[in-house]
Amino acid sequence: GTVTGVQTCALPILFAWAGPFTQTGMQFDYPILEEGKLNVYAGFNRGWDQWDDNNSSMTWAAGAYGKLDKLGYFLNFSTGPERDHENTDYRTLIDGTVSYALTDQLSLAVNATVGHEPLPGSDAVWWGVASYATYKFHSQVAFTFRAEYFSDDQSFRTGIFPASTGDVVTRAEDFNRSEEHT
């Protein structure tokens, strides 16, 4: 997995297409404020969705995350060349997530992502936003309603929809959520 997005066991659109599904590398975290209020990280990886590096350059990532009382947040930035044998055109991704616990049982979250990669002839741009409402029935059982919008007009990330202008997808889910990032 990666640090981008709100990950669940079901595959959301933003998690599947907007950013990398896997990254292999190292990340260094540093707490700036006590009690997890502000942490920063920086790292590098071999690129998106691959075990062996496909070029001689690394992808660099940095961000901040924390929790202030009932408000959790993540801001992520990643950039690096991702195409085979190509080291100059950088794919860049900016991803942010904000969550808020209205009560001990009910929380809301919003995740937004935008990506860009220069291509011969034109640039690929994709973006998306997702919203989540989660109700905890028990510490191990929760119900989440999720609505997402994803735009990939050049079909660069999806590769399957011709000139996609975006679709709204809603799905109810039951899952165990890690409290680490919320």
C-alpha cells in the first residue's frame, strides 16, 4: 500500500486509479509536535506499481499528517519519472485527506487527489474527490457510505474509459478500519 488516500478493504476508485497501488522504497517520519498533532515525512521509492525500477531515477515523496482533537489530516506530494527508460518527465501527485469525528461513532472524511504527467504531444491530468461517512457499531465493525468522482479525460490512469468525464460511484461497505490514519 501507499500513504495516499483513505484505504479500505474494498477498492475505491481514487485508491485504484488516482495514485499508486504499491510503492517499494523507504520513508522517514519525524514528529514536529507532541501527541501526533503534526508529523512530517520524506522518502523515495522505485516508482508506481512495480518491484524492479523501470528507469534509473527514484520517485520522491513528502508530506505532513496529524490529528488535532477530532480532526485528522494528511497532505501528500509525490514526483518522479515513471515511464520505462525515461528519466526526465516527472509524474506528480498531490493528495490530501481530512477527517472529522462528529461523535465517537460517526466520522466524516474527504479525500482529494490531482495528478499530472507530461507526455509527448500533450499532458495527462487526472483528479478525483471522495467523501466518506463512517458509523462504528463496535470497535471492530463499521459501516461506511462512500461517494467518489474521478476525472481522467485522456484515459491515462484508467486506460479503459474513452475520454472519461467522470462518474459518481456510491457503495455501502462493512469493513474494519485502521485507526492509524484517521
